[in-house]
Amino acid sequence: MRQAQEEGLSNFSILTANKTMPNAYLALRGSADAFLYPGHVHAITGTALCARLRKENGISGVVAGFTAQELLRALAAIVRHAAAEDGPFFENCYETVVRPEGNPAAVRAMEEIMEPCDAQWRGLGVIPQSGMRLREEFAAFDARRRFALPVMEGRGNPACRCGEVLRGDILPTDCPLFGRGCVPEHPVGACMVSNEGACAAFFRYGTGNEI
């Protein structure tokens, strides 16, 4: 971005849709016994946030990798801590990649180019200061401004209960659309769109595929 500015490029634009996790974790507080913190995020931001969430907000979580072995290790850590009943906990189970300090150079670059803003989250609504947008200094590269893009707002199916699934309030099978009008080949909500979504996982590996 800085290089594009210095070279005076006029054919370079960015359409941002970046989100940050701190306020999302707070918004989801109480929805789960513990979070599996995404390793690729905390490889950049470090683990200070996770430790602070445990200490100041009573939020438990474990930083996890992405292979089957790494995920099982993280899940085992959650079970171990929960069984010990020793209060809120945090553990880094992806220490080969995630360091306590994260990647300071990447964080500095992000903060130099972008600033926090309110952001819309699927199923959760607007979470204040959970998004990132280009700073005013780089407005010339903001595709929304440059091309006067209209504000686009999605309208979800009122029968879809994806937000409740995301918050852990209900199981996917409690949604009236699950396995009927909403299947992986024809998803209605975000939880079925992604193969990482809870509804998609329930459909493929749970009882939903018997409907």
C-alpha cells in the first residue's frame, strides 16, 4: 500500500472486509466453555489477548493448529483443564508457529495502513470496532470510495437460526431448515455455506444426513 502510494499508482484499489477478533470474543462470551483460538490469527497478534481475556473477562481458550493431530491436542487440553475445574484457562497448543509476541512487524504494518471500524458479522449483527478499514491517508485506494459502491446489506431467511447456532444457543438440528431446505448443495445460512460451519459438519457427520 505504501509503495503504491509512493509510486502514484492509479490502477490499484482495495475492497476491504477485514475483521478482528477481540470484540468478537467478548460478544460471544458465555456461548461456549472454551474457544479454539485460530492459530493463523494469533501467529500475527500473539497470545497477549488470550491471556488478557482469561484474566480480565474469565474467558477460556486454547490456541490450535489445523492438522487433525493439532486439533486433537487442543481439544485434549480443553478437556484436561475443564476436568481440573481450576477456573478460566489459556494454553498455547500451537507453539511451533504462535509466539507470545506474535509478529510485531506485521501488526505495525496493519496499524499503519488500517484503523478499527464497526463491522457486520453473520448471525451476530454489528460488533463495534471489530472491523478494519483503510485510514484516511489511503482513501484514494479504497474501492468503496473510489467507485462509489453502494452499501450492500444481506437479508437472511427469517426461518434460518444460524445466529443461534453460531452463539451456541441451539444445535443445528434445532433449526427448522436443517437438512430440509438447507443442505450443503443449497445452503441457506452461513453455518451451512462453509464446510467448516457447524451445520455443514452436523449434516456430513452427525444425524442430519439421515433426514
